Amino acid sequence: MKLRSVETAFLLTANKVFLGALISTLGCALQGGAVNLAMLAVGRAIAGIAVGILSGVIPMYCAEIATAEDRGKLSGLLQLMLSWGFFAAQWIGYGSFHAKSDFQCTCECKARMPARAFLQ
């Protein structure tokens, strides 16, 4: 049985969300466990690739799964969650600024891990 092109695109989009979450988890794990600057930089680069994938795919995925009357609500909710994530990241960064150990460098990276695991 052949899948229609819309169903195929939907399945591919869902797989891209999973792939982006997997790459993001790897990048965050590298950052959180970094023992030197090179490992931290590689983790940041990998996480940046994941952010690029997810920021393009997730809005499209939301639009595909939503009914016509809910698309606007989902788009607004997506932007609201991005804003709350930025807000939380700034406060975590501010709080870790006052730490005087290696925890200062890896706190922000470790704080992102539960969200990455939730996407999977």
C-alpha cells in the first residue's frame, strides 16, 4: 500500500523532530560533561545544529497536526514557550554566574537536559 505524499511528509517531519532531539541531547551531554574547552565547543556546535533543525521543523510539524481553528493557538503557544525558555535560560545563567566552581560552566548545559529528554 502506497502512502500519500501528505502522509509521507508528516512521517518525515516527525522523524526530523526526533532526530533534532537526539542530536540536541548529544550536544547537551557533551557540554554538561565537558572537561576542557574543546569538548565544550564541540558540544555547543552540535547543539547549534540541533537548534537549527528544530527551529525549522517544529513550527511546520505543529501546523501539520493542528486543525484549521487551532493553528493560530499553536503558533502563539510555540512563541510563548520560546519566550519562557529564553527567560529561564537568562535566570539560570545569572544564577550560575555567582558559582565559584566548575559548576558555573556546566550548570546551564545540565539544566537543558530534561527538556531534551522530554522531546524524545
